[in-house]
Amino acid sequence: MSKSKRTGGQGTPATVALTQAKVDFTLHPYEHDADAQAYGEEAADALGVPYEQIFKTLVAEVESGLAVAVVPVAGKLDLKAFAAALKSKRAAMADATKVERVTGYVVGGISPLGQRKRLPTVIDASALDFATIYFSAGRRGLQIETAPSELARLTQAITAPIGKTG
């Protein structure tokens, strides 16, 4: 895996964060279909990567405010497990407009890196099963591939089993 240099206007706050931290990563652009509804599955299919290895970034509301969940696109966020990982009683998906305002990214292109405000982050424990994982680079049609340990370090995330299948 090599550090990708920013060319062709593909720099995003997420790629800037990785570059500044001197983290090895690879960018994977793909042709985004404007009609696609399942952005993560679209990325997996376009890049030929198993659904379990591509992670989506979700934002939920807990008692203390907004928090980020990074889970495989193959499944869903277990809100109870997510709340428990953050020592919260409950969690609910956050309003998309609020999420876009707080993160600085549009839905379908939210990256766990380079958000306007650092939010508590939980990465599903299954990420540790892979040498590298893929996640949004901060816009639709662009994925980052890097080691899950680097993502956890840069986001100061905890890992916990927060994903569920189905």
C-alpha cells in the first residue's frame, strides 16, 4: 500500500488528515451512480471488495451528543451495542441535515476522518479481522484503504462489536 499523492482534485479533509499524519493509504476512485441508494454496496461492487471489508460511517445521537459509528456495509448498526460501547443508555440515528452540518460531509460521503468537529467514534470490532479496510474518503465515488489500527488511532476510536447482520 502506498501513500497516494493528491492529484486531480481528489483531496478531501480525510485525505489531508491522513497525509498530515504520514499514514500509508490508497485512494480508490470509482464512478458513482447518482441513482444509487446503498452507497457502501455500490463502492464494494465497483471496487470488487467484499462487503465485510468496506465500512460505512454513521452518526447517531447519544445522551452526550453526536457520535460516529463505523460498521461494515454488509450489516447494520446495533444501536444498543453502540450506546453501551459509549457508556450511554440509548442511541438513535441522527438527523441527516444535522450530521452534514456537524461533519462537513454529505450523506453517502461521510468519512470518519477530517470532520469539522471531532466526535466520539466506535469502530466495529470486525475491522480488526482485516489488514486494511475501506471507508469513504469524504465524497461519493472515492474510498480510502488503510489499516484499521491507523483509523482507530487518528479518530481516537474504541473498537467494539457494534455491527449486526441483516
